[in-house]
Amino acid sequence: MSEHTVAVVQARMSSSRLPGKVLMPLDGLPLIVFMLRRVARARSIDEIVLATSTDPSDDALAEAVRAHGYAVHRGDLDDVLARYAGALQGRGARHAVRLTGDCPLVDPAVIDRVVQLLQQQSLAYVSNSDPPTYPDGLDVEAFTAEALFDAHAHARLPSEREHVTPYIRANKQRYPQGVLRAPVDCSALRWTVDHADDLEVVRALVAGLPPGTAVQADLWDLLRVLDAHPGLASANCHTRNEGYAKSLALDAQRAAA
């Protein structure tokens, strides 16, 4: 079977903390397009699909991404797991990579290392975030298409449907798993974009790079910018995975009702 690998990038305009963030400008491009250009540099990726919703609020997002030459799949706003299954359907993927559209600085080299670990060890799921050792915003999850479709068929909790991989991660015997660890622990750094100050930090990091190099800059390039501007490390202090924690709390409330 072919090793065809599809990167599925989820994004929507109706973010509760910073609505419309994925189309806000970054280095002269919409943030999501900046990110997709970085993802396209990963050697392990054969195809990229943006997975957004059918809600009218995401029309502008879908149009902008298509205008830059990327494929778009539209599905349920809240059932993101179903959206992933729809995005992979009919593409002949053996492996898939899950990325979120609020991580414009995702490193193509890290994507390649996660996919390599998945393929070489014949695993069902690999991430670099459990436990986290990379900056928040460089998270990568890779899994077999078979595991994703199986999770889609069996996951029932709202948190499992919204956050795509909790069912897989909770069933380690069913889905053999691995983790990629960073050469040095950078987990305290926050390079994701959920709040206005997150966006300012990401813009400052990009501005600190040599002109014209932002799309190809890697983790080490960004760490050198941080060394030159150490105040950026403490300019956006927020809890990691706030959205997932909220979903788990809602699951608990429903179970207790």
C-alpha cells in the first residue's frame, strides 16, 4: 500500500477567544496561508487539505485558502472528528497529520520527524505533545487513516468529537503509540495564537527573522530570535490546551446531570 500522507489543517473563523484570527495578516499573508506554506515544505506530506465548516462564517476562509491553491473540505462545525474523516475520504491516504490553524509557526522538520516515527515503527498514532517538550504551537499529531476512521465510528463523547484524537490516545492497546521528544525542553514557550497577545508574539518572532526567510525558518531560527528578544518568552502567559480542558469539564457536567 502507498505511504500517501495527507496533512489536514483544521480552522474556523468563529474562535471564541480571537474571532477571525486565521485570516489576520502575518508577514504579508493571511495567517492560515502563511501556515499552509510552511506545512507544504514538509517532505513527508503528499497532500494538504484545510478542514473547515459549512457554516457561512467560514465562507471567506474557504475562499481565501482556495484562492492560494489549497484544497478545502467543509463539514460539521462542532464535530471536527467527522470533518477529518470527510477530509480524508477518497484521498487514498494511509497516514494523516493533524494540525490546527492557530499554529502558523509549525516546523516542517518536526512534521517529518513525527511522520517518520509513525511509519518506521508501524504505529497507529504519534505526537510530539504528550508529554509536551516542543513550544505550544509546534504540536503535531500523525496517525493511520485506519485509526482515524475507526475512532470516527466509535468515539461518542463531545470532547472526543471536537478534539479529534482523544479516543485514539485513550486506547493505547487498540492503537499502538509513540512520542517524539524535543532535543531540549521548550514546552514553556507559547507560539500558538489564541489571544491578541499571542498574535503579537508570533508577529514579533517573524519580524525578528532575516527578511524573506519566515516561511522556511525552523525551530532553531526562532529560538535565536527569542535569544535576541528574551522578553517575548513571557509576553503571552496562558494555560496550554485551554479548549480541551473546557471540553472535558463540559463532559463531566453532562455525565453528572
